[in-house]
Amino acid sequence: MTTHAHPYGIMAEFETPAQIMEAAKKVSAAGYRFWDCHTPFAVHGLDKAMGIKRTILPVLVFGAGATGATLGIFLQAFTNASSVSIWALVWVTGYPFLISGKPLMSVPSWIPVIFELTILLAALSAAGLMLLLNGLPRLSHPLLSNNRFRRASDDRFFVVIEARDPKFLRSKTEAFLKSLGAKHIEVVENR
Amino acid sequence: MSSTSPQSATKGFVDTDNTQQPLTGRVQLVLNMHSFGEVTHQVCRVAENRPPLAWYVAFAICLGMVGFLGFCVTYLIFTGVGVWGLNNPVMWAYDITNFVFWVGIGHAGTLISAILFLFRQKWRTGINRFAEAMTIFAVICAGLFPGIHVGRVWFAYWLFPIPNSMDMWPQFRSPLLWDVFAVSTYFTVSLVFWYIGMVPDLATLRDRAKGKFQQFAYGLAAIGWRGSMRHWHRYEVAYLLLAALATPLVLSVHSVVSFDFAVSQVPGWHTTIFPPYFVAGAIFSGFAMVVSLAVPARQLFGLKDLITLRHLDNMNKIILLTGCMVGYAYSMEFFIAWYSGAMYEKFAFVNRAFGQYWWAYWIMVSCNVITPQLFWFKAVRTSIPLMFILSIFVNVGMWFERFVIIVSSLANDYLPSSWDAFVPTWVDIGTMVGAFGLFGVLFLLFCRYLPMIAIAEVKAVMPEADPHAGHAGHAGDHAHATEGSR
């Protein structure tokens, strides 16, 4: 097989959360950078053991929520309390609604819509940016072509060290993963 | 798929009592299973194997009801809202009753998935997936009613601030418009929350799929999830954020629904207690619906080891609590009507209990306040037939609550000369029944093709998931990992 010349990486299979926790600490300590753990559920504390930095997601979501609130204020002020024309894909003009002599800028009655738009934008960005930062959706991946890897969503825990890692050396990395007590070690082809 | 222990025939079909365990400390939430593979198998086989005969029967019945719904709605659109029994004072009746009823049903799903998550109630993992599905399907049913109630449905897009050549905008000071924003945001956020929570389990179904089509469909739906810990890290943060956003959202939705009434000046509607009272009622009815669905579903699909008696016991306690809150609201409404000294307000409430809709009022009180009190007894809370009957009672009672609030207030308001009575037509009843069919069809399809239980989340609350188990040196970490494990 010629594909062996450029494998995606090497995967090591473990059977319990405790085993992968130990393995992750050692891989991290060995100085690998392009590597990952694949688990059927989020193992408590494994991200810390791997040395994953806390994601920036909450900051971005806060920004999206603030944008939603601002949008809510401007939407209502423009459509119900102004007569200016703006360009929003087409030219549109606001209409100052006068109802029962109430003030045009009736901010208390705007609160529900401002609130809902805040939540809407924040929630959509929380989900969307999480996927984006994770590089998803992704329709194919070398690991997903591996039959043994299917159990990563069932009851097995995998450590994968990628070939692009500067410290990756097939024989050495394989021996290193063996020393961690993996149940099974396999080279993952790049296809 | 290789399972680590042989599957006995009764597995998942027999109840094990785990309600005797103490309230504090680690409670067993997954019974008779000690490996992750068993949990995967137990949940996935529902989607992988042919469903039991009862599924086909229920599906056929529900599909028939949907057909009738389609007929009623088409007839309504072609003829006009006059085919309902609406008349001059009673311009809202079954349609808005059904709308409020279905939105309310949805609330339990969000409460379970978001609020119980924030409170670290681990027992939610067994029931959150299908409770969230219930939320989405209930909101679909709810959205149907105002949609067709607008009369000229081809102008329904006027509800949204869409730039148009007429330079016409919605009126943002109207609670009805707040409702449009609240319900559509609620639907969108619930859908996103549900789907994001389901992605890891869809990956499980993808990895187990045998057929080419299943592999393709689940593969597409799982969007390339491969359980990467770097992904899990962001996923967990996003999930927490979604829960934190959905919590105030769910409280706001039924508050805004109650503003439809409370902001108006109709006696019986114009009260400040409405927002909290509606939210409590929504959670009350929603939990009753979860019990009504969970009891047959766990029986039919053999999920008794995952949706245990303890889960049902906990839900019945919430029904009891919210039932008491609703009962308090009923009595407080009466007290304030008397205490305010407002004669129309006083009349509205006496008329509710003893006027032309007295029977609806007393059905409401019996089903919502009196019968749920039986849940004080543990024997009732853990009896499958009794809890099923009581949960149906609550569903009925909560439907009548909305009917009483809406119709009795409108039928007899300020001016006796304009009083009238509302009598439903066959289209009213057909649409109401049909909505239940629509809900049933969606729910049955969900049970058949999607993971009914959050597999990844259930695995994470098993004792086996603790990465420090069996390491004496990590006593401190261990205590941290099991904290709040109820």
C-alpha cells in the first residue's frame, strides 16, 4: 500500500475513562501538539489534562447578544417611531405610529422584543460558532473511514497523534503509544 | 454490535425500584447496566429495529387525525373563520385555547433540558431528549392556531417586520406582536438546543448503521462529529450557554403569552398575577405531558432501566409542586377580585365559577388542584397506572383552564346586552383533535428514527464514567467529580 507513506496519524485504543486520562497526561507531557482524544462522551476533566485552553466562545456569544439587543432597539425605533428612510437591501421608510396619545418612544413596551432578539442571536451564535470553531460540519474525515474508530461513539476511548506533528516519527510514536498501555494500536490512513 | 454482556429477554422491560435510595449522594440513574456498550445498544436498538405493533397502530390513528386536521384547516381557509363557533363577544375560543395549551406543554421540555441542567440535576439526562422533542412538536402545534386564526392566512407574513412596498410595519406596542417574537424565538432556540444535544448520538447511530441509506442519512445529520475532546470542550461550553439562554427565554415565553390577556382591559384578564401564574401552569401541564408520554414509551421500547421509577417519581413531585402553585393562583385571583372592589372583576370571577361555564371551571379545579394532591403519597407517585391517569387529568384540566380564562371572560364582560355564549362547531373540535394527531405523528416518527435518550449524557452520569474511579490518590478530585450527583 502506497498510502502508508503519508498516514493521517496513529490511533491508540483504550477501554476506560481512567486509562485515557492517564494517557492524555503523558502525551501532553511528551510535547505533542497535533493530537486529540476521541471519546463517546465528554470525560470530566480530560480537556484540562490535555492542556486545552478555554474557548473564546462565551465572549463571542456575549457580542452576539449585545448585537441582538441593539438590533431590537433600532428595529422598533425605526419602524414605529421615525419617518426616516434607510437602505436595508431595499429602501424602507419608518412610520411614526401614534396610538392613544402614547409617546412614540415607548421603551417599556419594546422590552419583550429586545429581549427575544438578544436571546435569539446569542443562542444561534452559541451553536453556530461552536460548530465553526470545531471545523464542523465536515462530511468526511480520515478517522471516520476507519472501522475500528466506530466505537469512539460507543464505548472506546482513542488517542490519536497526527502525522503532521513535528515530533511524529512513526516507529517512535507507535512505541510511545504502546508504552501507555493501549489495548490496540493502528495507523490511520489518509484518504 | 458487540455488547459486553448477553441481553436477557426481560432487560429494560421490568421495573426495578430505585426510589428507596437516599435523597443525597450518588443515586443510581442507570439500572442493570454496567458498560457503556449496553447503554448504546439499549437506546439505539429502538431506532434500528422494527417498532412493536402498537407503534404502527398509533401511527395509523394519528395519521388519520392529521388528515382530518388538513381537511378542517383547508375548509377554514377557503371559507373563513366563521366556520368556527366564534361570535361577536367571543372572538377567541378554541383556537387561542389550543395555542396557549400547546405552548404551555412545550415548557416542561425546556425546563428539563435547561433549568434542571443549570441546577445540576443529573436525572434529567434520562428524559431530556424526548422532553425537548415534545417541546418542539408542541410549539409546532401551537403555531398552527394563531396562523390560521388570522383569517386571511396569505397575509400572515404581515406579522413580521419584512420590508415591503406598502411601507407597512407591525405595531411593536402590541402584546400580540411580542408573542410572535417570543414564540418564534422559542421555537428556533429549542430546535437548535435539541439538535446540538443530539449530534453526538446521531454520530453513534451513524457508526452503528448497517444500511447504505441509514449511513448516509445519519452521517449527514451527524455533520462529521467524531467525539474529539477538543470539540467536546467547546461543545460543553456552548451547551451551558444555550441552557443559560433558554432558561430566561422559557420564563419569558409564557409571560408574554399571558400579556396577550393581562395587557388588555377585559375583566378576568387584566391581572398582574398572570405571568408567574401562566409559567407555573405551563410547567405543570408540560410535566404531565412528559409523564403521559414517558409511561407508554418506556414500556413499549423497553427503556425502564434508563427512564426509571425514580425519574417518574421526581417528575410527579414537580407536578405536585406546580399544581399547588396553580391552585394558589386560582384562589389569589378570587381574593384579589373581591379585595379590589372592582365590580366587573368581582362579577367575572363569580361568573367563572357559577355562570354559564361553571362546569368547565369545576373540571379545571378538580383536575388541576384536587387530584394532583394524591401525589403527596409515595405509593401514588410510584404507581404507573395511577400516575398515567393523573397526568391525563392534568392535561385535561389545563386545557380547560385556558378555555375558562379565555371564553368565560369574553362571553360576559361589561355590557349585558352584548353577552353571548360560545358553542364549538365540528371544525373547532376537528382542529383540536387533529392537532393532537399532528403531535402524535411527529412524536412517533421521532421515537422511530432518532435517539430517544441522550446516550452520551447518560453515559457521562454513570459511575463508570468517572475518570478517577479506582485511584485512591485522587480522593479530592473524586469528591469533585461526584458532587451534586443527584
